[in-house]
Amino acid sequence: MKPFNTKPPHPTLTGDPILPVTHAGMVQPLYERAPEAVPGPFYVQPDQCIICGLPPETAPNNIQFLPNLADSRCPHYCYVHKQPETIEELQHMVEAVCYSCVSAIRYCGADPCILRCLSEAGYPDLCDALSNTKTQKG
């Protein structure tokens, strides 16, 4: 049995993802996004990603904690404050999607490179475009 904090296999982007990540080619998100989040294909479900700290540590340029105004010692939840603009940021964001312990970080874009990477890493269920297809066929 592996320890709780061990990361799963490293997801690897291949091909030529479209950068910067934009709203073009997005599908309808399956879930509500945090209201503080910037628009775009990566999003976090509000009140889901709360205290483990891994997503903001993995993608610090793109994911932040919303401060908890009631208790400054404990953050409220994570949200996407900036969509990826570089291949490095994109790789970190994909890792955050894969490593989220509560599967609250999602991708509602349609970039084939990103969809393939998340699928091959074992996370097609976190891709709204692929989940929509399954739902429509099911």
C-alpha cells in the first residue's frame, strides 16, 4: 500500500497543445466553477478543493487558495486565478488536475493534446468534453 501523499504516475503532455489556453473550443462545464475563478477551460468546483494544499503547490502560478475571512489560519478553497499561458504552466495545471485528492479540478476544453494526456494518465472523467460524450451516448 502506497503512502497517502504519494503522487500517481506523472502525466505527460505530448504533441502541440494550443497556448495560451483560451475559451475557444470549450464545452459546457459539467459543474459550477468557483465564482472568483477566471474564465477558461480549467476550473475548480467551489467548496470542494479545501485544505490539502497540493494543487496550489503544484500549479502556484494558476491555482490559489481563497482566504477564509472567518479564520485566517485556514484557507476557504482553491480556485483558478490564471489560465495557463506557457507549456510549463500547462504541465503543472494538468498535474494539479491529476493529483487533486478530491477530483475537484476539471478541464472543459477540447484541446486534443490535453484530453489525450488526461485520458492516458487515467483521468478521462475529469474532462468535461469526454464526460459529455459518455453521458450523451449512455
